[in-house]
Amino acid sequence: MSNLREYQNRIADIAKRSKAVLGWASTAQFGTDNQFIKDDAARAASILEAARKDPIFAGISDNATAQIATAWASALADYAAAHKSMPRPEILASCHQTLENCLIESTRNSMDATNKAMLESVAAEMMSVSDGVMRLPLFLAMILPVQLGAATADACTFIPVTRDQSDIYEVFNVAGSSFGSYAAGDVLDMQSVGVYSQLRRRYVLVASSDGTSKTATFKMEDFEGQNVPIRKGRTNIYVNRIKSVVDNGSGSLLHSFTNAAGEQITVTCSLNYNIGQIALSFSKAPDKGTEIAIETEINIEAAPELIPLINHEMKKYTLFPSQFVIAAEHTV
């Protein structure tokens, strides 16, 4: 099984970030008595106080923090009122990561002195007001409202991503046992077509209808690769897709059918439940091409070691986003 540590760390990061957003954008709107704070000023003060505790707002002015936090809180309240539920954690985490990318990018230790000094200079001015130019706090305040209002939000997967590169993890199910239609290691997904956990099985005896043979033997070993016990009173025989009654639970099954010439043929089946074997004896050889099938149910209680397993494997994809850079000769 693949190492899922990176995937688990991603899940933990999503939980941590979404909890942080809910802490100052949702929980802070309620008082200590768990009642909604109706006074707008008091509610805004509670939101600001909670937002200050999030390291993401370290070094950001209270004015900018209040603009961002209250806008996100209003968006969450409107969403909850409309949908009767909170947004998915990955949406909140994605917005939190985007906010972090914009707010604390200049504090990265990996940057060289020139780039860091340049970004610190930008950070010092990013909260300033310029007529005719959108302020950054207003832009940051719109991150969550825009995300929640997106028409395709339910059809997308959101993940927290950094600016330089992002890792996406695909976790999928694989068969842990060789059982039914699958061998150990086969992928089990929505496109898989076969039998794995279903214990009621149907098998077609291809070699039993050659037109000359009056006997045939069905063995679970031929289909499952090993002797497999079957349940009493759960076996049927199909002749040209016409179903018989079930076996009597004592090792016998009788069935009659008519061939193309109108002759009645009787088939007597002797069952060995312990190893999953059935001996078929026909009163007359069935016509060539007659489809003969056995339907039975595996006795998993008698062989619990056959219970199929599902394991997980993971693929990792690394994405490198494009950058857009432009220089202005004049500033406003």
C-alpha cells in the first residue's frame, strides 16, 4: 500500500484552515450564551477580536482585518441561511490559503534579500487607499463571497495551494485479494465492472454442452482458483437461462427441461458443499450449444479467510502555475 502520509497531511491542513475561518467568521458571531449577536457593532467587534488571534492577520492593521473578516462572516451567514449548511471544508481552506498567499508572502524565509525587500515595500503600501484603484483589503474581502457565489462550486474540487507549486493527491481503492473478477492490485473505481464483494455468483459451463456428453462437473476451483464452500439451499441450475428450484440442502438438486426436439430431459445434481463442487448427470445429452449455468452463494462463514480486502494507493501530481508580470511606467 502506498504511503498516504502526504495525503493525510493535506487533509489535516484543510481541517486546520477551515476551522480557523469558522472560528472568526462564524463562531465569533455568537456570544458566550451561543446566541446570535444582534448588535452590528458588537458583532463586528467580536469578529475582529477573533480574527486577531489568527496568525494570518499578524502585522495587518485592524481596519484591514475588520474589512476582510466581517465580509467573510456576512458571506458565511448568507450561505448558511440559503443552504441550511456550511460550505465544504476544502472551500474554506482554499480561501484561507489564498488569503495567506496575499498577506504573508513577503515573510517567506526562502526569498533572497532583494526579492524580500521588494515585497516588504509592496506590503507596506498594499493597505493604502488610492482613488480609482481597488484597495487590496477590498479584494481580499471578496475572496470567500466570490467563491461561495460561484455557480460551479458544487462541481469543483478546491484545494489549498501555494504560489510556486501545488501537489494534488489522487487516492483510489485497489483489490487486496484475488477474489471474484479481480486480482490483488486491480483498481476498484466507478468504472469497474465485475464481482468482488457479492457472494452470490453465477458461472456458465462452456464445455458442458457439446451435444454428446451426458455428464458434467462444476468446480468452484475452476473459477475462483481454489476450493470455495457454498451454502446449502442456495444453488440453482440454469438451462438456456431457465431457472430451476434451489437444492434441497441435503446435497441434491433435480431439474427438468425440454430440448429442441420437444424431448424432456432430467438433470440430477449432486452437491459437495464443503469444496464447492457439483456433479451433473443428464438423462440425455443436451443439444449442442445449450447454455448451462450454475448460480450459487459462497459460504463465507465457513471460510472467513476468503473475505475480500480493499487497500488504498495514491498518486501525486505536481502543478506549477503560470505567472503574469507587468510593469507600469506611471502610477496613480
